[in-house]
Amino acid sequence: MTNDIDKLTALNRDFVASVQNSDVRRFDEILAPEFYSTNPDKSLVDRAAFLEQTAKPVAIKNLQAHDVKIRIMGDFAIIHAAFSYTTPDGQQAHGRYTDCWAKQNGKWLAVSAHATR
């Protein structure tokens, strides 16, 4: 399980960095075909819409995850975490996210994400 924890820890870092850097290429590698995301505005988007919204540059800076908790249940994992960022006007802000991952053909892929702020 330690190896899976290490992999999921790295994938979580990649997920957060990909949000901050609008990295559609990396998301294309780590999102499952059946991926869905609940956005902070309460909209639900599928994989294609998520990649489309990710391609747009973000206005926030310094996005960081905190208090990351990874739970593995066989070939399924849930990552809970807090996050912080700087708004375009320089204010500090925060929220929480929950990402769900499934091991498919030996590879962890994100199947669901939910962020609140």
C-alpha cells in the first residue's frame, strides 16, 4: 500500500499543479474517461468540459494543498484536502476538495473531483 500512497501523493500534487498551471496535457493523462467534477460554482462537468475549462488561464496564484488525507480501499482511493490560494486582488482564500481515484489496468486515474470555497 505504501507504493500506492506514494503514487497518489504524486498524482495529487500533479492535480493541484495542473489546476494552477492550466495543464490540460497532464490532466488528459490522469483523468479517467468517465471523470466528472463538481465545481465551486456547483456546476457538474464531464471530462471534456473540465479539460476545456482547464485550458483557460486561472487568475489565482499560489494554489497549495494542505492537510492531505489519502484513503485507499482496494482499487479505489479518496483524497481529502484543504487548499489555499491568493485571489487576483491579493487576498488569501481557502477551500476544500475531495478527489476520487480508481486503479484501472494497474494505473491510478481520477474519476471524480469536488471543490468548495
